Amino acid sequence: MADRADVVVVGGGIMGCLLALHLAEQGVERVRLLERDGVFQGTSAAGGGFLSGWAAYQPETAAAGYALDFYEKTQASGHDIGFRRNGTLYVAADERSWQGLRMGAEDDALLDPARVAELTNDVVAGDRVVGGLLDPNGAQVHPPLLGVALAELLRARGGVVETRRPVTGLRMDGSRVLAVDTPAGPVECDCVVLATGAWSNRLLKPLGAFLPLAPRLTSRITTGPIGIPESLPTLIVMGAIPGDPAKDIPLWLRGQYGELLWGGTYRGYPRDILLDAEVPDRLDEIPLDGVTQVRRVGKEAASFIPVLGQATSIRLKHGAPCYTPDGRALVGQVPGFTGLHVLTGDNEAGITFGPGYARVLAEFIAHGEADQESLKSWQVDRFDGAFTSESEVIRAFLPRVTA
Ligand SMILES: Cc1cc2nc3c(=O)[nH]c(=O)nc-3n(C[C@H](O)[C@H](O)[C@H](O)COP(=O)(O)OP(=O)(O)OC[C@H]3O[C@@H](n4cnc5c(N)ncnc54)[C@H](O)[C@@H]3O)c2cc1C
């Protein structure tokens, strides 16, 4: 007898897990999640877990609000996903960064150095920074815990999670999806969603389709337990190398289990080595030049965040978030095909906005209707085929973050 599902979701990162769960919650009966590796082993394994307005170039307010509610409810339902509403604290280490923070900020959100020290339990040395800005709505989750919880919730709703089952191709009747192929045999279905992140164009290429996506490498550094307090807000630190915008990069830091999870958006090699290249199945052997650059900035920042200078063994996780020309996600039908959808284009904020994307797409697939405004903003063919390479995509995206 044929192996059949109502909807096959390909990819067990955060996007795929969230979508499969929302489909099951919307009443879709046979939801099958196929993941080539384990759940949350791709880019989602490296996620920092910040939920806040830090990705300010993305105007996804509704998605962000829904995500906060979703995570809060998930935590309250007895699944520990590390959800904490500790706020997000932007720290200015030099005058230039402080002027940047103050621009347009409400006065009561601005903190003097003593308050920064107090709020962080002296993780940030107050006498060495210029000031801070607190976003009280900032929250956090721990991605590895989230992966476990989402898979459990999906199974409890009757969904099937199959790990170590790669999809090797899509079986089509003209432009209509018939099945996905896997080494263990095909799974027949009328609807497939690719939630395959940096690997999405690999599956679409044989169909002659291209998504305007650009994967860029970035990494998370995790220390051993060094007593980071549970109450620490998520931190974004600017001006670690005082007054030098060319060398300085913002650092992000978060605590979990007393460990410090941190990183920064480095420039240069090997950030863009995946553009228009074959993305390896696993990202565990990438060159470490970028991580070295981030650690150098961390060393500078140790003068006011002493834990960054503490000798401890570190662990690394690398990921490849996918950027789009306008910084917004790609959610919906692949143009020219019937029954083929995508949920990708995370723009390094898939944890912050993912539940919102998943809800809208699940409603659309299950009932044929969903929030039209969101679907339009995330429509896959909104660029009218203007992009044919990943390098072009990143050239269009970059002015958004460097402006
Ligand atoms: C260092 C770092 C820090 C970050 N910090 C944050 C943060 O603080 N807040 C935030 O919101 N976001 C953050 N992000 C971004 C966030 O992690 C991503 O937006 C999110 O993980 C993307 O999820 P995804 O499901 O699209 O991709 P992935 O997690 O990569 O999932 C895609 C999955 O598809 C699978 N797959 C691919 N091809 C196939 C196939 N043929 N068959 C079966 N399976 C397949 C892969 O194995 C993979 O598991 C960060 C990312 C990094 C790297």
C-alpha cells in the first residue's frame, strides 16, 4: 500500500516544526515531517534564542506578538523551552554608540551605568560603560529545548516526525506535486512545504525554480558554566572597540544554565562562502576566521563584561540564516506549481517571528484563507523574477542593515 500523507513538511528546523504543529492544530490529519538529520540540527541548532525588536528592519509586529504568546503558552503547558521575559538591554560602551542609542529613544527607557550594572547583576561593569537602553518586551527561549518540545507537541497532535529521512526529490505531474522521494521510498501527498532553510534552492533547482534567498554563515559560542544569572536580560553590546565602526561589531549575549551564549555579526571571510555554492549537509567544518574575529571583539569587551575574558572551554555551533532582498520572509506557494509551498527566508530572526509565519501558512493550507496582508508581504513571487543569483540577493539586502 502506498505511503501517504495529507501534507509533507520537509525540514525539521524551527520553521518546519512550527508549521507541522500549526497544521495539526488546524485540523490537518496526516501531517508528516521529514528531516534528513535530527530535529533542530541545522541553523536552528545555532540560534541565539533572542525574541525582541532587534531585527528592527523587519516590520513583523503581528508575527512577533503572536510568537511571544505562543512561547509563553508552550512554557506554561509544562514544556520547558527556557522562555523568560527578562527584557533586552542594549549596552553602549562608547560615546558614539550611546548617541546612536539615544536617538529616538524614550527617556524612561535609557539607563545610567549604575542601573545597567544592577540590572545585569554586575555581568556588565557599570563604571566602564556609557549607558543602556532597555526593551522590557524582549524575551528569550532556548532553541535545543524548543526543538524537543515542538516535536513532542506535534506527536501528541497525531503528527509524524521522521528523522534521518532525507527528501531526495519532488515527484511531479507537470506542475502538480504527487510525492516526495526518499531513500526509504516515496511519500505520496497533494501538498509539500519546503522548510529547508539554506538547502531550499537545492531541492527546487531540478524544477527550474529559484528562491531569492542568500545563506550567510554566522556562529554561536557557548562557554562552560560560569555563573551567569538566570535573570540576565538578553544583551546587545555596541562600541566594544571604542569609536571604531570599521572594526567594531555588535555582540549579543544570553545566559542559560549558568553558561554564556554569545556571538557577533562578523564581516569578511567566511561569511559569504555559501553564496551561489553547494551548501554542505552539515555546517560543522566551516573555517573559523569569523569566530576568531568575534572572539577578538569579545576580548576587548571583557574590560566591561569580565565573563568574556574568563578562561573556559567553549563549544561552537554554526548556522546559515537566509536573507531576502527586502528582509521579509518567503511564505506561501511556489509560483507556477500546484501543491508546493515554502516557509523560509528567516533573515536571522526565525525564532522571533517563526510562530507567526507558521500560523498564517497553516491556516492558508488547511482552510484556503488566512491573513491576506501578511500573505501578500511574504508572497514568494513579489520580486517578479528580478533575482537570479544569491549574490544579487545579498547586494539588495545589505543596504538595509548598513544604512
Ligand atoms: C548564530 C545564530 C544566532 C541566531 N540568533 C537568533 C536569535 O537570537 N533570534 C532569532 O529569532 N533568530 C536567530 N537566529 C536565526 C534562527 O536560528 C533561524 O532563523 C532559524 O533557525 C532558521 O530555521 P529554519 O527552520 O529555516 O532552518 P534550519 O534550522 O536550517 O532547518 C532546515 C532543516 O531542513 C533540513 N533539510 C534540508 N534539506 C533537506 C532534505 N532534502 N530532506 C530533509 N531535510 C532537509 C536540514 O537538515 C535542517 O534541519 C540565529 C541564527 C544563528 C546561526
